Amino acid sequence: MRNVYDPIEVVCNVDDKYARQCAVMFTSLLENNPDDMIIVHVLSTYLLPANRHLLSNIVERKYGCRLVYHKVDDEILKSCPTRRGDYVSVTAYLRCFLPAVLPMSIHKVLYLDSDLLVLGRIRPLWDVDLTDKSLAAVEDSGSGNPEPIVRLRLPDNYTYFNSGVMVINLDYWRENNVLRKLMQYLDGFHERIRENDQDLLNVCLWKSRVLLPLRWNMQSGFLKRRPRCRRYALAKSKEEIRHTVIAHFVGKKKPWHKNCANPFASEYNRYLEMTEFEDPRPVKAKVNPFYRLYHSLMSTLHFKGFYRHSSIEDYGFEPG
């Protein structure tokens, strides 16, 4: 029986490009949190009726939780810059508008990207203390790269965070006019923004964010040889990988793409099999044997950008 008296409010930006992947993410989330009532808020400028039905069928009919659809006018995104050919959609900026889109009765939300898996209980993440703080997030797997720090004029010792998993204090955002500050920065310094909303959130909220352990957003980069994260994060990553709760498939190559060698792709396949789709079903993650051999060789030679191991078990992670 799910606890209806203390629900967890989850928010996702969804478009038709990622709706079927989001269905797999919802399956992993709800399979691994059977005791919590989870209210899922889907933000979208447009979503095909078939995809709306798919997501509500999973959340409500299969798992007995609640899904709320919020249609957002795409006019609000016209001033939001993106790079030509970027795999990240402009709808990523929707997370900046949460305090305006969601009702005032919602004080806190857990934001989740569509390209991830939830592999454990999220109640400890939901309960993180955000008193006088804007949000809690995990540092980006490229946090050791000084380029965004210099470009965004942030302090030299600042740790850049990833916006794919965030616990957001909506009360703080409303009381401190965070949305207005985000839009003012975008109007005045849009040429500095390269990583879309992630840059914007880092530059405007750097004084009020809380950093979380890596297990809450285990990005692909932490699994690779010579990752570009800070030395402290690198030292912690090997232990944190073993306790991964959220696996995030950052970067251009996802499990539904050919030759995605991410070790958590096997978990993606497992939850894909649990997800109810009408035919045709999404493709499973597959790696060509010759590409796997090539990848293993390059990893053994310690080339940058290749995964240290081919399976999550080799990292010490035990699937549920």
C-alpha cells in the first residue's frame, strides 16, 4: 500500500522525441519505490495523445500513482538559446519555469530527466534539507573542466552541477524571484550560455545550491577512464558507483542508440522489458561484438572517454 499522506512530487519535461524513453524511466522509478505515492508532473509544449496515454497508463493504471499533465505555451521558450544540431531540446528550459507552471500548493519537487533510470529508493533524496537553499544536485561529470567556470564568471573554486536530477525548493524560488533573475541573465548575457538551462541555473544559483553524493546522479562520465570531474569526485566515484540509485545516460549516445557501451545499458534493457508498449516496441541496447572488442582494447590502454568496465557488476554494483 502506497503512503498517500506524504507523496513525492516528481517533475519531468517530456516531448514526443523522448516520450517512450520517459516511459522506461517511469517504470524504473515506480518499480523501485512501491511504498511511496508518487505524483508525476509532466511538462510539455505538446505531446501526442498516444504518448500521453502511454505515460498515464504506466503511472496510473499499472502502478496506482498519479500523473498530472501541464501544457506550457511554447512562446515562453522563444528567447531561450540552443546550439544548432544539439541533442538537447529547447524544452530543457522548462525546468526554469516550474514555480510559475506548478500550483502554489506544491512547495518542493524532484526533477528527473527522461534519459535516466531510478534503481533504488528515492525517499532519502526527497528528504534532503533545503532550508534557505534553492536546490540540491550532483556535480557534473565534467566539473574539473575550467571552461564553463571562466565563461560564466564563476568563482575559481566553484563546483559546476548537473541539472538532470534536482530537488528544487519552489518556496525559495518564489520568495527570491528566481525565475525573474534567470530571465534577466538570459536577456543580458545569452551569449555566455552554451549548456542551455544547466549553465543558467549554475550561474544564477551558485550561492544557494547544495551538492549531493554522486549516487543520486551517476552520469556516464564517472564510469569512464580519466573522467573530467574534480579529483575529490574521482576519489569518491568508485565507491559511489557501487551504491548508484539514479543512473543518468548523459551525452549523445543513449542505450537506444547503436553501440552504446554504457555498462548500465543492461539495466535499461531490463526495465524496457517491464514497460508495456504497443508495437513496435523500442529497440534494446545492443553492442556489436567487434565494437565491444575495440572498446575493451582502448579502455585497457587507458584512452580517455572509454568505460573502465563493460558490465556494472565489474564496478561492484549489484542490480536489484
